[in-house]
Amino acid sequence: MKPSAPFLALAVLLPAAAQAGEAPGLSVTIYNANLALVDDVRRLDVGAGRQRLELKDVSSAIRPETVTLTGPGLAIVEQNFDFDLLTPQKMMEKAVGQKVQIVRTNPGNGQQTTETATVLSANEGVVLKIGDRVEVLRDDGIPTRVIFNGVPQNLRARPTLSVMVDSDHAGSRLVDLSYLTKGLAWKADYVALFDETAGRLDLQGWVTLTNSSGTAFVDADTALVAGQVATASDDAAEPYDSDGGPPRPMAGIRMAGAEANTGPGQAVGDVYIYRLPERTTIAENQTKQVSFLDAHGVAARKVYRWAAGGFQSSDNPSSAEVIVAFANAASSGLGSGLPAGTIRVYERDTKGAPKFVGENPIGHTPQGSELGVKIGEAFDVTVQPTLVSTDVVSKRRTRYAMSYRLRNARNAPVTVELRQGGLQRQNAIVSESLKGRSIDAYTRGWSVTVPAAGETVLTAQLETWW
């Protein structure tokens, strides 16, 4: 595994440079739930006594109730967030009831005429009173501009946080502005190049950052948090669903055994933090990608899997799922906590060109897990189940006799991981033509070898009761 070395560092809200007297600038910690923590350390010249400080370039999606501002000798008296941005429409809205100058230019001779007008309304158009007449300001081909007496006090060119402070002394100092904001999000994407013959894959990970907060974050020290954190708007005791949270594992993740994380993600509490290797600028309304993982030669294998949720017959065979399975472990060549995202799998064709063969999402995956990424269905590997008999042994005890016909039209033998669900917690294996294993309390599994261009029949009698 070859992660970028700077990932091994943990995000720090107030770097040591601040204590040395140098302003460390901006740091942004982005969570999964459309939430980010912004920590902005600036050097300001502050006078003595009570005064108003204006802090520009804050997020327009800021949560004002989360703002904290600290600095040596500063006491906060009042804070206001001015998010009404300066636009022509806002200027007209603020001018309602006031006088403006209307300048029209004759397109024939270029002569200008100026009239004084009172703005009556600015809803879905501008209504003016000019002398004794009322008219609508419209785009009728005549060049027209409006002159205002000034900019309204509460309109800002950029989102601005104004803070009334009381300072016990005058002078330059570092102040630390921290707040939560919406509008920043991230997700992980993975590209896997799978070599079935060698039993290896190369895995590259990308972080996609999206900024819709209305503000650019320039030269920011950026950290990403993998894991869910509770917010006041969350429904109590309910996890995020597919619309509001990270994608859930589609093909399965199971713990292979405890193993300390040595990859780029560092545990803080019950979440993992990933720090981008370099400071980055996240422009307004921008999506950008940054590489965070580059692992080569990870041990992997192709698995064919077929599962039944209950005991029943099928008139037609159904295709087995195709799974690329690998262990997220140092012994396999990986060993890194993987953030939730989508894995896209490629294989090389006979000419050596990589071809896309499937994709699937995974959830947050700790080190020591085994992953199975479903990439499709095998039309040439099928299973047809038959319910041979159902015997009621007692009032709460039932015996099922099953037969599974596995067919393989490929020119090489395959192994199918067959799963039979529908058992109750209390169950027993009466007989089976191939030794199986208990996947969990409700599922029996078998690894069935099917010869090239051939078939294998598996039979089993299973008792279950409650």
C-alpha cells in the first residue's frame, strides 16, 4: 500500500504556527451529513474599547448559532450575520419608498434624459411613480439605468459576520473564528483494476469535494470525517437512509478479525479523519477530486454467489452473482480504513485494454474487514433450486428437503458460494451431500465446485423450529 504520506497527520484546528505568532490561515473539516467545521485564524488590528469588527468571506450557509470568536483581550458583546448580498434586485427591493434617478438613452441620437422616480414596488418587476404617472420599469429596447443615492447599510458584497467586541488593549493580534456551515460535502470513489489470473487488484481512491456554500475557501487545510455524527435535526435513534446518508454495502462486509488501523484514516472517538496531503482551494460552486489512496497487488479473487431467502422451487435457473472479494488487511496488501463510496471495477481484455465490468457502493469499512463487491451476474453460471419435500415434524418443527442444480457453461471449472436462508435461530442439518457451514444463525452455506461445461447437484435436508 502506498498512501500519500501527509495523510498520516491528523487535522488540527489551531496549528502550532498560531502559537508562534504567525496566522495559520484556514482549516476546514468536512463531515458526511452536508456539514463542515470552519476554523479561520486571522490577524487583525483591534483598537481599545468597544468596537465593531467585520469579518468577510464567511460561508453564506453559516449556522450563526455555532459561531465562536476568541482572541487575547477580547470580549464578545454582540454578533450579526449579514447574508443579504448586494445584487441589482436587492438594491431595488431596499429602495422601495425611496427616490432614485432613472436615466434613459435615446438609441437614435444618444441623448440622455434623467427623471426622479419613487420606487413603489419591486415584486416580480419594478413599479415606479414619476411625477403624476405610474409606470413599470421594463426591458423595451431603450437603454435604461437606475442611479441610487448609496448602498443600503445591510447589503454586503460578500457574506459578512459583524461582531461587537470589547477590547482591553489596542494592537495587532490573532483571532480564531470557528463555525459550522452547510454546503460542503465529500464522497469517496474507488477505481479497482482486477487481474483474475494473478488474483490481484490495484486500488486507487479519490475524494470528491463539492462546495455549494456560496463562499470560496482559499488555501485551506482540509480534513474529511468518515462516520456519522448526530445533529439536532436528526431523528432520534434513526440512522441515515439511502437519501440522507452514505451508501450501504451492497455485496457484503464482514469483520475478518481485529486489526489496528495503519492506513491514512486516523481514529478520533468513533469516527475516522482523513487529511488531504496539501492545502487546497475549494472554489464556490466547484467540484474537485483529490487522490488519497494508491494500493497495488492487493490479494483478490472472483467469487460466484447465489442465495435463496426461503425454501421454494424455481421453474427456471437463475444467474449467480459475480463478486470481487478482497480483504482490507495489511497481510493482503491494503490495510486502511476505507470511507464509504463507490468501487468501480475494471478488467483487461485480450488486447490488454481495461474494460469496465461493474460497480457497487460500500459503507465505511474498517481495517480487518473482508469485502465482496458485486459487479454483475454470470449468465453462464446458474442455479435452479427445487423444494423436494416439506415435512411437519411437530407443531413448531419443519423439515425441508432441497435440491440445487448448478450449471457451468464456462470453459473452466468454477466454485459457487451457495447460500440458503430462511432458517430460524433453532435449526439442525439432517443431511447434506456436501459439507457446509453456518454463515449465521439463519443461513447455511456451501462452496460448490462445478466442472467446466458441466453441472453439480447439491442436496440437503434442513430442520428448523421456533
